[in-house]
Amino acid sequence: MSTPGANTEATETHGHGDISTGVAAPTGSGDSNASATRITPGNALRPEDIALEVRSGLAKPTEDVAEYALRLGDDALILAQRLGHWISRAPELEEDVALGNIGLDQLGHARSFLTYAGGALGENGGAKTEDELAYFRREHEFRSAHLFEQPNSDFAVTIARQFVVSYYQFELYRRLAESKDATLAAIAAKAVKEVDYHRDHSAQWVLRLAGGTDESRKRMIHGLKLVWPYVGELFEDDALVTRLAESGAAVAPSSIREDFDRLTGEILAEAELEVPDMPAAPGGGRQGKHSEHLGYILAEMQVLAREYPGASW
Amino acid sequence: MAVQNLQSVPAELSPEELEAAAQRDADGQANFDRVMAEDSRIEPRDWMPADYRKSLLRQISQHAHSEIIGMQPEANWISRAPSLKRKAILMAKVQDEAGHGLYLYSAAETLGQSRDEMMDALIAGKARYSSIFNYPARTWADMGAIGWLVDGAAICNQVPLCRASYGPYGRAMVRVCKEESFHQRQGFEILLELANGTAEQKQMAQDAVNRWYAPALMMFGPPDDDSPNSRESMAWNIKRFSNDELRSRFVGMMVEQVRVLGLTLPDSEIRFNEDTKKWEHGPLDWNEFKEVLAGRGPCNAQRLERRREAHDDGAWVRESAAAYAAKQVNKQKEYAA
Ligand SMILES: [Fe+2]
Ligand SMILES: [Fe+2]
């Protein structure tokens, strides 16, 4: 879609097509908003920095914290893998850019969490790298929740998944930025700014699709129905998070449900949509019991790395 | 003044109006000639010859299409990138290309054609894009070879375009070129890593360079004696150097860089001609070039189909966004009333 009359200056229209939501705008989300093939100076918390801290022993997670970071890292990694598929396939060039940016942000968060988690997951007290964790773990060793594994399907389903994820992650990271674990806190503090834009992007699209045409409304309702069974798993506590929450290192997922319900509820109400009344699926991702989708995602993601074990790229 | 240059002239005009229009065209042409002579810039609201507009529109829209179709061979490897860092860089790169497409479509729109019209022409197979993107990206090393050779050739082509006489095009190219040099560097780094890796990795890199070398050289277009549009473009200060001149410079750059990589270029006839002070290369298969351009390349059908699919699948989303925007405007009007 074009904006006739608004384009007398080519250099001013980037990312501002009439349905772009500004995720791609220059004011957007952190370093991934720039060309990520560009080195961003002064960015203190790149995965490489965390890797350095882990290697030099400056940052070492407890076993519990490592397991927790693995969960958050896997969620973000699997979502990034899903979102990457949209690049070159989006409904609109602005969305190739926007979904690409969101995917890149998620991949950045994944790399940070996984690198940190790796600090306590090596043999004999050593470390594992982000790539060892991403490419050489088996399906049951992944800790992602089922929602992140759900297929892209059509744009409405992707937006519905983004809507739930971004509101969940925002509430999570906002609190995790206060973690007593300094590295988790730093990763979350950086991530929450980016996820704020993801929230805006998804909310704008929920409103548009719900209020646009009959077809888009139907698809939006359907998309929300498809993803809603996987919402419950995100907010389940277990022994690990309870322990970590008590020590102030982690956020108990159950503690953010209320804010999630309220904030997503506001957007749904504005869109004149109902909160889907869908029975919750049992989940199990945190224990390595995954949806049928994860195996395919990993097969594709890991194939080349596994063809050349030990190679460097 | 040639009649074809009378622009935006309604069908029925009084003699006075006709005379005024002719005067406007004469003044416009004089201004245009002055701008060309001074090597300064034409802006969207300035008068310009119809052929200049047409030629620019063709060039900029083809360039935009190339950015968009060019996303596909690399998007093909995003899901399989062998490390998370490479995956991030590749995602960013392919996404940058979408951004380039956006700047360029916007620049083309200032010449009077909408992005929808250009996109329709592309999908209908009526518009051209750079032939190179009709070759398949078979291995991971192709991500290196594409960045190094294809983005490298694009830079050689595009840096002079930053001074193109049409303002919006030149400015779009400035932004594009900044990112392209990062693209080339990341391609070079991929190859460097492979070339210093296992024997198998090095072979993968060499194989990719072998496959992309000739198509990259052909990106500069046909030899000068067979390039009908070039002369006009140069007279209009759009193009600054001939196809062969740019190709020769590119070969010179690659000869140096391939040594650092520890790889070779698949061309035994590369040499520096001391008399002309130019780099020369072996013969290129222009027949193949014409075949691919005519639609008979390895991936032509696949690339177009993929673009069509994305466009068609997204139609309901664009319709929805347009409908929503219209409703918002109506609401505001009601509110104001
Ligand atoms: Fe580009
Ligand atoms: Fe590029």
C-alpha cells in the first residue's frame, strides 16, 4: 500500500507506510532496529559481553538460575525461528521489516539468556556456548512453552501469538529487571524496552484486524482461539520458579497473570473482542514435553550445524 | 520544443492556454538543461523531460524489485544458519533489503507511479529485476558469496548513483550504500571463516565463489557497445560510469580481496592492462544472461511465484488496514462535526 502525496521525499518515508505501526521507525527498539549488520557502539550487554563475563568467571549462574534462563532463552529462540520465516513473505514490506525486527530482538534476548545459562551447564563446572545449547540439545532438553512453538499460520494467528507473548514478556521482564541476579536483571532491563514496542505492534494489529473488514475480524477471532489454549502454561509456577522467586532471583509466573489479563483485556475490549473461552492445554514444555511442532523446528534449525560438528562459522 | 515534452496538458485548450503550456515547457527545459550542465539536482516538483521521467521510473522500480526479489535467496538460509550470531546478521541483512525496497519504491512514487502499480507489474512478470537473483542459493557458503560478490557489485554500481541527478534517487542511494558495505563485509567474513575452516568448508566456499563470480560480473549489464540505455543515462547524470568501466573496477577489487580469503576467482584471464590501466577478465556468457533475463533461469518461476504468494496471501491484511484507516478518518470527522 502506498501513501500518495506523502512521498515527495523518499528518505522520509521509510517504515511509515499507512499500515506500518512504527516498530521499524528510527525511534524503535534498541540496536536491532538499526541495520544489525552494523556494530552498535556503547551497547553494554551484547551476548558477546555476557559470554566474556561467563568465561572469565565474573558471571556464574546457580544451577537453578541456569535452568530458569534456559526457559526464557528457549522461548525467545523458538519464537525468533518462527518469526524469521516471515521475512520476504509478509503481507506488506513494512511488515517484513517489523516482524524481522521483532524476531531479531527475540533472537538477541535468546542469545543472552542462553549464553548466561550455559555458564552452569558445561561438563565439570565448565560452560556451554549459546550455539552448543541451540544446536546440539535434543528436543526433550528444550524448555520452551508450547505457545512459542505454535505455527505462524496466517498473519492473524501470528499476531495473536505476538499479542499474548509480548504482553506476557513485558510483565515478566519489567519485574525481572529488579532481579537479585545481576545478569538476569541486566538482560531483562534491556529486553523490556524492546518488548514494549512488540506490545504496541501487536496491539495495533489486533485493533486493525478486528476493526477492519469482516474477513479480517473473523480471522483475528480465529487466531486468538487457536493460541489461547497455550496461555495458561505461561503462568504456571513449579518448584524451580517458586524457589527462585523466594530468593528474589526470578518472577513467579502466577504473579503476573492479573496484569496480563487486565492489559490484554483492555485491548480486546477496545477491539470489541471477547477473551476466548478455550479450555487450557496441559503444556509441559518446561519439563521437556513439547508440542508436535518443535521437532520440525529443531530439525531445520540444527541441520547444518550438526552436519559439521565442531566446525566454526 | 518536442511535442512529447508537453506535460500535464489537458485535451482541450484554448490557443492562449496552449501557448502558456508551451512556454512552461520551454522554461522547464531551460532549467533542466541548466541543472544538467551544473551537475546539480532535479526534484520531484521540477519540470523534467518525459523521457527522463520514464527512464528513471524504469531504473528505480527495477532497482526496488531487485531488492525485494533479492531477499529470497538469502531468506532461504535464515532458518538453517549454523550459528545464532550468523542467524542474527543474516536476518538483519535480509530485512535491510526490504528497507532498501521501501526507500526505492518511495523514490519511484515521486515520479508518479504507485507502489501497488509497480508491485502488480512485478507479479505479472512485466517488470524486470536483477537477473542474479534467479540463481539458487545452494549452500551456506552462498550467503558469503552473495554478500561478498553480489552486494559488492551492487556497491560498485550504486556508489556513483548517490550523485544521480534525480534528488530522491540519489538520497535513497546514500542510505542504501551505507548498509550495503556492511552487507559486503559480512559476506566476506562468512567466506573468510569457511576458508579457514575444515577442508570441506573451504571447498564449500570455493564452490560458491565459482558459481557466483560470472553472474556477479554480469550484474553491471551488457558490454558498452551493446547497452542502449547507458548513453542516455550518462547524459542525464544518472549513470556516471559505463558498464565495462564499473565491471573492470569491480574485478580489480575482487582480485585483491580474494587473496586475503585464500580462495581463487574462476577466471584465468584476469589481468591488469598496463596500457589502458584497467582490469580485464575472461569472456562472459552473455547468452546465458539473456536466457535468464528472458525468464529461462534456474529460479525465475519460483521467485515470482513466491512474491505473488506473499502478495496474494497478504491482500486481506492490506484491505483490512485500509478499511480500518478509513473508519478512523470517518470517526474523526463525526467527532469534529
Ligand atoms: Fe540492498
Ligand atoms: Fe545488500
